[in-house]
Amino acid sequence: PTEPLWRAFFASEFARRRSVIVVHPPPTFELRPSSFFAPYALPRYRRVRVTWGSLGLVHAELVLLATALRDRSARRFVLLSETDVPLWPFRCTFDA
């Protein structure tokens, strides 16, 4: 239900040039090919089973950061859950 908000958040050229998106779905979850998040999903072999407060959560975050760091232009990192939504436009968030 939050996908349209994220699609709009990253819609500008400014956002596309300044963001690296990496998504960590559950290991058995299949994103629809038409999903905004599909191109950014980690391959299944990189996904970790995560439960709240578990060490798996730390491992998943390390995988996300390691993947994002492959892009040498990445300077800032934001880890979000599936229930988070953007409150301000990308430019406001980026400039904060």
C-alpha cells in the first residue's frame, strides 16, 4: 500500500541521480515484476530471515549496506522498514 508514495518520492531526476535503492524482502517473497521495488530487490541468495530483535536483522542491514556501498557515489544511508513512508519530498530529505 505504500508503493505509490515511494514511486512518487523517487520520481524526480534529482532523486534518481542521488539515490541508491536496495530492498531486502523476505527470502521466500516474490515481488511482482511490475512492482517499483522489483529492480532493487536483493537476489534470494543474499536475503536473510529476519525477526524483530534478532541477529538476522543486523545481518540483513549489513547486506543492505554492503550492497549500497558498491556504488562509490553513496554518501548517506537510510534504513527503512516496510511500514515507513516519506513525509517530505526527496530534495527536502536529501538536503536535511
